[in-house]
Amino acid sequence: MKKLLALDTTGERASLALMDGSSLMEEVALHSEDGFAHVLFQEIQALLARHGMKIRDVDTFASASGPGSFTGVRIGLTAVKGLAEARGRKVVAVSNLEALAWFGTKALRAPVIDARRGEVYGAVYDADLYAFCGEVVMTLPAWLESLPGGDLEIISQGFDVGSTPWPVIRAPHELAHAIGAIAVERVAQGLAQNPAAIDANYVRRSDAELFWKDSPVA
């Protein structure tokens, strides 16, 4: 079976996952108060070494593409793009919202992430993880109001959505396994991409871009 390395550095907690085909070999939770740029590669090497592997043994790389911390998103995508480029491998980028939906069980799955500033990132996926309602950023009440009827559940990593008519599922903070499982399916479908084709999925513009775009002198 082909090996796939998946990672997520988009939030306060990061994770790595090593896949052997569709089987999870190991998932590792990462904690660092100073971000993950300075520990990521040593953690990747340690994970591979525990399984008698090196970077050259990885066939495909996958990363969370956001939404999330702008710096965190860039760290993860830059890492997998650099590793894949150096080894002539392909990359799969997976939305964090889609990764959350992977943990669901209902026909419709509505993942939600705290976007700060009184807003949330949200979307709705079906059981095959196809987007039923596209990814948006809006206030929580507005997003809840926009959710469709039907057999639906909300999925979060502990973010309090308050009282809702739908069940709320709590997903783990570690998303690398979900990202790896989704990426394996995309590889089988021929959807892995060249590193240069991968881009971030910010959903919302960064603070710097918002300031520049809205400035009177811009």
C-alpha cells in the first residue's frame, strides 16, 4: 500500500498522521506555545522513524488548507509543498471544515469553527463529503438560521453553538487522520495535485489585507 503523510497546523493544536493506504498507522498530537514552524520537521522525522521510514518513502503529502490561523495555514501548506516538490510527489489540500464533517454520521453535516470577531466559519456537507452549502464566514445566529432542514447534525471541536434543534457532535482537536483519510480517497480518484497548484483556503481575508483594502489611501 502507498504511504501518505497528513498534517494540520491551522489551530492552537496541531497533528500529524501517517497512512498506509486507508489504514491509519499513527496519529500524533502536537502542542507548542510558540507555534509549530520550529518543531514540525523534527516531529515528522520522528514519526517516520518510528515506522522505519524516511521522507523518500512517502508517496503523497496532505495538509489542512484552512480556514484557521493565517500563519498556521501557511506553515502546513508550505511544509507539504516543499517536501513534495523536493521528492517529486503530489499534494492534497483538505478544508478543515470538510475534515470536521468526516466525523459526522448524519445525511447532512454542518461543521463550524470559531472565526473570532463574533463570527464563525461554517458549511454543510452530505454523507459523501460533497458540499451541500458552501463555506462561509458570518455570525453564528445568521449561520444557524441558514442551515437547511433534514437529517442534519452540527459538528465542532468544542465551540459552544448554544441551544439548537439539531444534535451537536464534538470532533477531536486532532484532524490529521481525517485529512489523511479524505486525501487517500482523492488520490484514488486521481485528484492529487502538483505542489504549485495548492493554495490556502482562508475563507476570510487576513487583518492586513482587510486594513489595506479598506484604507482611504489604498
